[in-house]
Amino acid sequence: EQAFLARAAEHGVDYNVESLQYFNEQVAPTMDLRPLLPQIEARTLVITGQLDPWGVVAVPELESGIRDTHVVVMPEIGHMPWVEKADGFRSALLEFLA
């Protein structure tokens, strides 16, 4: 995440931390889409980081709720695996799509 934010800052992208905090505390808790998981019919790839506080907790529910789920938990990675370990993320994605 830090590398992502540093790169964004280099390119003049300014994140509004207050709005993100508001979303996480006020909006996100009202968006429970878990009851809809069984309606997903497509083969589904879930990639999360071992250190992602939300992703790892959600894996069992995603696996049980979606019929055809493939889960990849990337070790020593947080919430942004495509940033933190882009090559590993890309490999997992390409393997799933093959």
C-alpha cells in the first residue's frame, strides 16, 4: 500500500483520507452483499494477501457461497497484492485464466 501511495503522490494523485474513512465507517457496513454470493455462476478467482485484515477473514465465506471458487492467498502481502507483488498477482491471474 505504501508503494502504491508513493507512486500516486509522484503522479499528483491526492487521496482524501477523510472520505475513505467515512466510507469505511459509514457506508461499507451497509453494503452486505453476502446473501447474493450463491447467485454467482461464473468461475471465480479470489486473490488476497495473507496480511489483508479483510480478505483472509472473508475467504471461507466466499468459498462456501460461490460455487466454483479458486482462492489464492499471497504470503506476506496486504490489501493490494497487485501493487505489493505484481508479478505474483499476475501469475495467479494468468494461471486461473489458462
